[in-house]
Amino acid sequence: MGRLLAIAFILFCFEIGIFLVFVPWSALWENNFLLDYSPLLHQILLNNFVRGAVSGLGVIDILIGLAELAVFWKSLRMVDHSSAE
């Protein structure tokens, strides 16, 4: 169960990271119907600095996924190495 949960977490990090990197620059971000209710929120979320910050969080999330993948890969090697002896 631990391996399955680790794989799910790694995939989750990659998916959310990719989503956060690309969506702030897409039409989905600009045509959000929730932005019509608040002009101030509309102005803030369409600011390029805010979009860049959200994309930066996506990059950090991808890096977390890569780090977790490295730890997972290392643990698999340790298990494989100890079972070979």
C-alpha cells in the first residue's frame, strides 16, 4: 500500500504542477465566470505577476514530485538490493 500511495502522490504532484504552470496563461484563466463577480479580483488575477507566481508554485510542485520520485527510486533500489542478497 505504501508504494501505491507514493506513486499516487508523485503523479498528483506532477499533474497539479503542470496544471499550475500552464493554466494561468490560458483562456480558461481569463474567461473564468467567477471573475465577473469581483472587478478587484479580476484585476488581481489577470496581473502578470500573479500569473507568474502561480506558475512558480507549479514549478515548485513539479520539483517536489521529482524529489519524491528520486526518494521512491532509491527505496526501490534498496529493497531490490537487499532481496538479492
